[in-house]
Amino acid sequence: MKLLSGKPVKTARQWKQKRRPEFLRLFQDHVTARPRGRPSKMVFRRVESSQKALGGKAIRKQVRVLFDGTDKGPRWTC
């Protein structure tokens, strides 16, 4: 086994201190895909709200996410 630098991993200590963190970082970046963070202009708008959901036992809210802060840009309503 080798480190990203190309040097061989010779001991368990090298594995724990160097290769394991490299491996976990590669797994995060290429397999599990960490979120990149919230776009700076993203805004949320309440589209609808109802106190009568589930026979009055819940509040239903419908929200629109505006990814660039405008109604003309990419958006998602949920």
C-alpha cells in the first residue's frame, strides 16, 4: 500500500496517522459526496401554510427555494 505521495506504508502507525485519513478523504470526495454548502443568494419563501392538515393535528407548509434569489432562476417548491 502507498500514500498519495507514492511512498510505501510500512507500519501500522503510518496507516493510522497518514494513509487512513487520506483514504477516508478520498472516500468522502468520490463516493459519499459531501454537500458543497449553501449558495450565497439562496432564499426560502413560504408559498402556503395551513393549520388544518391531518384534521387539525399538523401544520402544513409549502416552501419555494430560490437558488439564486430570483423567481426567474432555478427553484424548487416543496
